[in-house]
Amino acid sequence: MVRGKTQMRRIENATSRQVTFSKRRNGLLKKAFELSVLCDAQVGLVIFSPRGKLYEFASSSIPEVIERYKMHTKGKVQLDENQCVDIQHTKQETASLMKKLELLESSKRKLLGEGLGSCSLEEVQQIEKQLEQSVRTIRARKMQVFWEQMERLKERERALTAENVMLRELKFGGKSSGEKEREVVICIEGGSDKSDVETELIIGPPHDSRTRRLI
């Protein structure tokens, strides 16, 4: 069976309280002495009785132990003070930011047409001016984006046209298909006698021997 922890509290009886103080004080002083001797530790112990009587033990001297304690905790105390200042400064900044956030939220709601019941005529007119200015700015940006897109499309069109011309020149050897179709070729065939010279006119692109002759 596990026993529960006994709650420690003040001894109400004055005699029992004094006896317990004496016993535990002596035990604590003995333990401090043993710790200093066995472990070569610098120990300082100060006890004040309920009536204000001083009991102390020190491995060297109480002032020396206290001075060493002050030197050891000096940097820590300074650090704690700096931390307190930083925490206070952070709290002030947080409160200021929260207030600004509330003002921004209120302004946003008013620009959306909400919470205007408490606004005066001057405030409503100011909100109207802000909205008109915002609309002008948005429209100007819209037109700028529109013209930038138009310029990009025109540039793309010019690039595609140049690419098309280059491909057509590569395909037809530097001549367009229209020029090929309008080309007129005059072929003259002759025999051994100049009187037997025949002329024939072929209109259209060059063909092979099966091309129909036009006299």
C-alpha cells in the first residue's frame, strides 16, 4: 500500500515548534560542516530563529562567502534586469501594434461599406474620396496592363511573320509560291533546217515531257 505524502505545515504548539527548530538547526549545521570538510566545498549557512537570533556557519567566513555570491550573481542579476526591460518594451510594442491593427480593420470595414452608422458627414466624404482615388489608380493600372499585352502580341505577330517569310524562302529557293506560279517559260526546239524551226509557248510552271503543249 502506497502511503500518501504528508502535507507540511507550521507547528502550532510553541514548545514543540522550538524543540523542532533546535533539532533541525543543529542537524543542518552539522550537514554544512560535513559538506565543507568531505567535499572541500565553500559553504556559508545563515539561520535566524523565530525570535531573530542569528546562527551561522562558514567554511571560511560569512562575509567572504557573501562577497563571492555577489560576484557570482552580478552578471545574472544584470541579465535579469535587461530581460525585464526587453519584456516591458515588447509588451508596449505589442499593445501599439494591436491598436494599429484595430484601426486598420475598422478602416477596411468602412471602405467595404460596413460600420458607417457611427460616421459623420465629413468621415463619409473622406471615405468617398479614398474610394474614387482607388478606382482611378486601378483603372490606370488596367490600361497599362492592356497596352503592355497589346505590345507583346504585336511583337509576337512580327516574329511569326518573319519566321513565316524565312520558311517560305527556304522552301521555294528564295522565291515565293506566287512567283513560281506566274513564271512563264518559253521553250524553243529546233531541227537541222532553220525553216523547220518550231516554236512553242508553255505558260505556267515547268513540267516534264508530258506537259500539254499550247501552239
